[in-house]
Amino acid sequence: AADGQATTFADFAARADRLAGALHAGGLAPAGRVAILSRNRPEYLEAVCAAPAAGGIAVPLNWRLAPANLAAILADCAPEVVLADGAFAPVLDQLRPAAPSLRRFLRFYGPAPGS
């Protein structure tokens, strides 16, 4: 891994399964959208794998887009959940009104590897 920490496939799968369980327990509907706003980090890949494991659809967002562009995407895909890197907290506050379907914002905490 970029931060010098080794991760096994079993560890990765266990973390993705736990996130999938949390999404399911949180009421994610079948085919519910899970938007993901993050730079490259292990949690991003875990989220991409967890969304379909929970019965949802992963919607990766390009972190380089302006908030207005992200808002348009969220308005179109109608996510129930947004999983995001904590570094995007100021952007998340701007995006809340763009997704009336949104029930939860979940943030990855801690610095991304290599930052």
C-alpha cells in the first residue's frame, strides 16, 4: 500500500463486508445509489465493493469536479448515501441541498495514504 501498510485480500474483503452490512442495516434500498467522493485510498475501493454487496449501486464521483457539477450529478442519480473522504467536508455541506433523496453522509476519517 502507498502508506507502507500491507493489506491482505481477506482484510480488504472483511472491511468491505462490514461496510456493506452497515449500508444494509442503515436501510439502503435494493438498487439504492451510494455516491462515493474520495481520492485514491483503500476506503474508496472498499466502498465501491460494498455498495453492490449491500444490494446498492456505486456511483463514483470525480473529486476534481466543481461543487456545481457534483450537485448536478447527485440531483440526477438521487443517492441515498454519500460516502466521502473527510477532506471533502466543506464540499459535502454545499452538496446536501442538491440531493433530497439523501439520507446519510458517511465520511472516511484520517489522511489518505501518501498525503
